[in-house]
Amino acid sequence: MICPACGSANNCQISADKMCWCFDVPVDKAKLEQVIKDKSKDQCLCRACLSKLSVQLQDA
């Protein structure tokens, strides 16, 4: 699958019936929705994009 924010592979593990790595990354839901606005909500962000949002949350 492809990250809707940057176009890189997102390495989603849910499609493999596993607990995805993204479940362990704390992200503000409002910021996440802003990033994927006008994009498919069925796509996951890649680790790099999700980590950027996580760092922004920790810095806030």
C-alpha cells in the first residue's frame, strides 16, 4: 500500500492479518485527519510521515 502523504510504501501489516506497527505511534487524531484530508481515508501513512506527526504531538 502507498502512503497518501508522501507516496512511499507504508508497509501496512493489517493486510497480513497482523497488528500493524502504526498502533504503537501516538498521533493527534485532528492532525492526522488534516494530513489525509482529500485523500483516501482507507490508506495508512508510512512510518516516516506518522513519526513526524508523533514528534509534533510530543513538541506541542
